[in-house]
Amino acid sequence: MATTSTLSVIDGDSSAVVSLMEAVETANAAVTLADGSGPVRASRVRSNSSIRRRRPRPASLAPKQRVGAWRVEGDLGRGGMASVYAVTHAGFGKRAALKLCHRTVLGPDFTPEVFLREARVANLVDHAGMPDVFATGTYDGRPYLVMERLAGETLGQLVDRNALDRVAGIEVLLEVLDVLAAAHAAGVVHRDLKLDNVFVMREPGAGGRRVKLLDWGVAYILGEADPMRGMIAGTLTYVAPEQIRADELTPAADLYSLGVLAYHVLLGAPPFSAETDLELIRKHLHELPPSPRAAWPEIPTELARVLGGLLAKQPGERPPIDLVRHALRAARSALLPKRTLRHWITAAPPAADPFRRGVPAGKPRGKLVGAAVAIALTLASLASLVSV
Ligand SMILES: Nc1ncnc2c1ncn2[C@@H]1O[C@H](COP(=O)(O)OP(=O)(O)O)[C@@H](O)[C@H]1O
Ligand SMILES: [Mg+2]
């Protein structure tokens, strides 16, 4: 029997929502044609004209504003689900990061409780590469999490300014792999692995780690009811074929996204890109990724094979984490003697306000049309846009 999934979008930017919905409506027929097994269904997606915009609200919190006991200092970043602020506890001065849910993503399916799952997931996985989330609350009807404030940049920012050589890129990937291994062992699938959700700390953090894997908000906990059931949670550039098909989700979905991430970091671009979301979906489902040798002719054979394997259409055909780790380590060893610059990060981070410590407000990425859309995809967002 054919499986179906419904695409909808969580994002503060309703114009991006509309453009993705339009693409998905078009995708319905074509993806079904291309793939006899699993149509992507857009029947519940409303047309552009039915969308009424919410009355404008201030986009972000201002410095000195209070959120519960926390005083805002400034922006740290922004994603599809939330804005992240540098805050200080008014009582005892602890510095932290506060992730405040966008009002527009809340709705009957995406409730504050679903947003706050991130705190529980982050604490399910005991690993130095997990962010320490230690408080939650609600501000003006919007749920928020409070977590350790990190100093550094997202992997996306580093890639954008060519700040990583291949050895550094491999080291980041190895650390991401370690966090994924710990998460998978705890029965957690991240489901939204991408450049902007990997945070590279300027100084090694607890346990000598440099990398934190952020944004566990749409994670799937094996064996539990999935609040995103029937929807695609993830970002279209990175999303595994089985997520598009709404097949059973396993940790192998993260390995596919890791493959996309590795292509971007080591080969300069994600394996699949396209003018439209429809075309991108079709490529994830049916197209073979380009050979890694096209971008890196001397790539070690084992690594080339593993990168291709991570992007296998069938989850069961993707290599196990140990094999990926082995290939990355071997490639690092092969590259190290050739490395001329010993700096782990080869360029200085941009100057920034003290509270930001070199972390410019991130913009979401991962989509090709207009502003990038983090698609933790639920109809709740659409409902909330329409209902006001
Ligand atoms: N603990 C933190 N310390 C510093 N910056 C952070 C922290 N958490 C998130 N950020 C910044 O905020 C951005 C958005 O956070 P993220 O958790 O990915 O939100 P979303 O769920 O909306 O995608 C990140 O890409 C990063 O730049
Ligand atoms: Mg994010």
C-alpha cells in the first residue's frame, strides 16, 4: 500500500511557507508518477489565497527586556522554530541562551508542550556534545528553553567563509558522529541535522569537545508516539527519502543527513540542489548523488565509498557508524602530513558584541527558493497562520 506524507511548514516567514506549499502541491502528481511506491500528498495544504497574515508583532526581544527571571542582552541566532537570545539571570547573574518559540509556529498540533520536548530530549542523551538545557518557561504564551550559552559559530557560518580545511571538516564530522552515536544508543533520532544545527565552539568545551549538536526540537524518540507523525520534520536539502515517504523512521535517517552534511563540508556543496522543492524531492527519492571524486579527485577510496553509502535510498543499505568513523579517521590520517596550516580554524571569526562572542545572528538555510526554510513540517503552523 502506498504511504503518504503531508508537507507543511513551520517558519516565521509566511511568504516562504507559501512558496514551499505551492511547490508541494505541484509535487504531488509528479512525485507520484516518478515513484510508484510513495506519493507525497499535499491535499491538506491550503492555497495561497486562504492565508491571512497575523498582525505584525515585534520580531525580536529588545535588550534589557525581561523573560521571567532572565534579562535579554541581545540576539544569538534564529531558526525556523525559534529565536535565541543571550540572557542573564536577574537574580544571580548566570549567563545563558534563551530559545523562544516563534509565535507563528504554534498551533493545535504544534503546542508549547511539543516545543518543550527539546529540553527532555537534550537530557535523555548524556554526551558532552549535547547542549545543556536546564530550564523552561512560557513568555506571553510562547514556550522557551534556557540553556548554556555557547561561544563560537555554526558550521554553516564557518563553511560560508571557507574557514575549515578538509582535516578540520573531518574533525567536526567525527564529533557530530559521536553525538549521533550517543543519541542513537539512547533511542533518539535527531531528524534535523544540518549545517546550522552544528555549533562549533571557539574553545573546546566540556570533555574536550569542540562541537555541540543543537536543535533537538523535532527529534524522534524510538518507541514513543511521534508528535510529528504523518509530517516531514527536517530541512529539504537534508531530508532522507524515508522521511519524504513517511516510512518507518530509524537512526539511519540521521546518517543520510550526515552524508549531505559531509558532501557540503568536504566537497563544497550538498549532493542535491534544485530550482524547486519538487525537483529536490525527486532527486532525494530517485537520483544517484554525484561521485565525490568530481569535487575531490584524490579522495581516499574508502571515504568516497562511505559518503556514497550514507546517501543510499534504502536506510538498511547505509553504512554503520563505526565504518563511517573508520573512513573519516583514515582520511584524516592520510591528509594530515599534507596539511600546511595547523590551525584548526583557519580564519578569525568576525568581530562582534561581547555577549555574542563572534556569533552573528544566524539565518536559516537549507532551502533553495528564497529564504531558507527549516521545515519541521506540521499543519499546525498553517492553522495558526490562518486562524487569526
Ligand atoms: N546555546 C546557544 N548558544 C549560542 N547560540 C545558540 C545557542 N543555541 C542556538 N544558537 C544559535 O541560534 C540558532 C538557532 O537555534 P536553533 O536551536 O537551531 O533554533 P531552531 O529550532 O529555530 O532552528 C543556531 O543556529 C545558533 O546560531
Ligand atoms: Mg535550527
